Amino acid sequence: MAKHGFLRNILVRIFSFAVLIFAVRFAIIVTIHGESCNSSDFCIFSENLNLTAPSHLSTSGDPFSGKNWRRSVEHYASIFQDLIGEGSLLPNSKALCIDTPTGEDVLALKEIGVVDSVGIFKKPSPPLIIQGEGRKHPFPGDSFDFEFSGNGRLEESVKPAELAGEICRTLRPGGFIAVHTTARDSYSFNSFLELFNCCEFIRTREINGVDSSTILEILMKKKILQKFKTLDFGVSPSNGNYHSVNKCLIPRYKREIVNNAESLILEEPLKPWIALKRNLKNIKYLTSMVDISFKSNYVYVDIGARSYGSSIGSWFKKQYPKQNKTFEVYAIEADKAFHQEYRTKKGVNLLPYAAWVRNETLFFEITRDPSKKMMMKGRGMGRINPVQTSASHMGDKDKILGFDFAEWLKSVVTSKDFVVLKMDVEGTEFHLIPRLIQTGAICLIDELFLECHYNRWQRCCPGQRSAKFQKTYSQCLDLFTSLRNIGVLVHQWL
């Protein structure tokens, strides 16, 4: 009996010591690794069995906690099952969910058998979500077979082109990317496709979101080998969806937008200062017709900007609908009288030159209409001439530098950018517009506000036309009509 008691005491002590070691080791691991179960040394439950919402979403009243969160998981599981049925997602695929704050899509993938799945978000929630951002994936290139972007994350991105670039980098050739978006119009859809020049378009389908809203699912496949690449829009024009304009292609969807623009004023107005101002209220802005979320950059160029308040401050900043996008602004103004003001205007890039058809020295002439006894505030309206003139209505003359505006524009923006151009150049438009068409730079302009200068009826002197310009209203109308016919959304400016 004494012997058995001695052995029992030894066994109890050994068991107690083992329990103590077990408890100490558990405490150390919990201290080091926190609540996550990602240690290779010790883990009671597999991370794939964690079916609860991420910790930062478990607060009371959160719409993605509890039943709502679970319903969202089931919603994504149904969507991913369809993709498995199509063959674009496989159980052995390595999958990434981009900018997912809640991780329902990641868990849905794991539950349907795609166990090698992970999500990234700026605030991690292990084991479903690790730290990372859509614009900077924490993975090497060609890491994933399938990537998913839901909840409109791509269109909400400040830099969608950077996010698209990261997807192209980390997706393996032959891999698939599925994106959920609320964008509906042809302009935004084609802008979206242009972001992913690494991929070929597979299909779209409309699905119901977890909140019963209608969502567009876009499925693409990363190209294995790019056999050809065009310089302009990344697609072949052979299907008739593009209109050739010398060195560029204007897509059909842009030409269709022109059909929805406000009508041009066909008859020459007897009181143009009234008619054109009234027409300004009728303008159908492009940003009121389409979604511009899938553009790389947003650029406004004002040629003949004059003072900051002339159009940049009074019109573009206050009235042009920008869809909460931040635009880079360029003011092109040759008149030295306005240069000082722009030095105090943040966010405006001044180009103190004259927009022209080539790089050369020009004469900048301040026009003085002899029918007016008083000059406008400051100086008269300025216009450029390649040669010096001596007309009676000319006043001050300055030598200025002219630059090839079309080539400059091509060096600053691409077809992936959203470009708005306002042109008020005192007759030089009849030189600049043909140059833009000749070089193909016209295809980079999404929306054009053009003031065409002609021998209009004068406000001061009934029955008399302005002697400053030789062009007629009919010639101006031909210019507007020709631009719209090739697919340029141009508006008649004041």
C-alpha cells in the first residue's frame, strides 16, 4: 500500500507539473500573439474555424455584427459559388479580397472551400484580414489566382489607377479579378476597363447587393501574353466602335454622349451678349450625365484665363460639377498684367505663355475698340499674332513666347485622365482647333468650352458689327458642328 501511495504521489506531481508548464506556455503565447491564432507553436483552434465577426466590428449596434454580418457572409458565398461554377474561381485558388474592413467576403471564400484566402485593410483583424491597402498590396508580384473588390471600393478610391495597377501586379497571368460597382453608364464602364490594360474583359452581370441594391459585377482575366498594344485606347478599332480622327480614336460611347448635349444656337443672335449668357444656363455638363470615378487624374485647363476671377474662380471653382473630385488646374495666360495675381493662388499652375501651334516668339496685342470711349478695367482683351500689325484698333504690343499647346497637352495628360478645357483666345481658336485634331490631342479632351470670335453685332452701336474679327457666325457654327460630328463634347462659351 505504501508503495502504491508513493507512486500515486509521483504521478500527481508529474501531472501537476505538466499542467503548470501547459498553463505557463499558454500565458506566454497569449501575451505575445494576443487574441489571434497564428502561432505555429501552439493553437487550440484552427483559424479557419473562427466564424465570428472581426473584433473591431463587435460593438453593439454595428450593422455588420451578428445576424447582419452572417447574412453578408452568406451573400458573398452565393456569389463566389457562381464563380466556381463558371470556372473563374477554384477551390485551390489563392484568393485576395481588397480593402475589406469586415472580412465577410474572406470568410465566405473559406467556407465554400477556397481556404487559401485573405483580405487586406488598413486596420487588420486577424486571421481574416491583414494590414494593407488597395493602393499598396503587401505581397510580391503574381501572388494570387483570384482577386475581389466589393462594396464599390474601387470607385471610392482616391487613386483608382494605382489600385488597378496593384491588382495587375499581384494577379498571376491567367488569374481572374471580380469587381462590384454601382456605375451604370457607358462612359464609366469604358473608363473602368481602360484602367485594367493588363486584363481582358470576360463579362458583366447585374446582381443584388446584400442591401438589395443593384450592383454590376465585372469579371476580367489577366492576359497571359500581350500580342499587341495600341497607343491610344488599348483596344482594336476594327469592330466599328471607334471613329478615327487622324492620329487618335474617339470611341462610339463618347459620340453618343454628344447626342445628349444641349443644342447649338443655329441662328446668329441679334443680341449675342444676352443669348450666349442664356445658353450657359442650358449647358449639359458631362459630369451631370456620367460617372467619372474611374479616371486616373482630373485636369482643368483654361486657355486665355485672364484674371483668376474671370472664369477659374467665378465659374469652374463654384459652378462646374466636379463629383467631389480634386482637379489640377492650369491657367494659360500671356498677358503679364495678370501674372502677379496667380502667384497667390494655391492649386493653380500658371503658364505665362501663349497657346499656339508651335514654339515661337509672337506679338501679343492689346485690342482697343475705337467705338468705345472708355477702356475695360485694366487693359483691353489681348490676342496673339505671328506677325506685327498696325490696325487702328490695336494698342500695346508685347513680344511673348508661344508654345505648341497640342504637344504640351499630350505630354501632361493621357486618355485615362479626365480633361476639361476652356478656350477663349480671341480668334486663335481657328488655328488651335485644327492643330489639336491634326496631332490627335483632341481625343484627350473630355469636355470643351469654346468661345468662338466673329464679327458680332455690337452692343454699343446698333446695326454695326465688330471690326476686330473677320470670321462670321456661320464659320463659328461650322467649327462647333464639325467638333461634335467627330465626337467632341463642345459647348458654346460666352
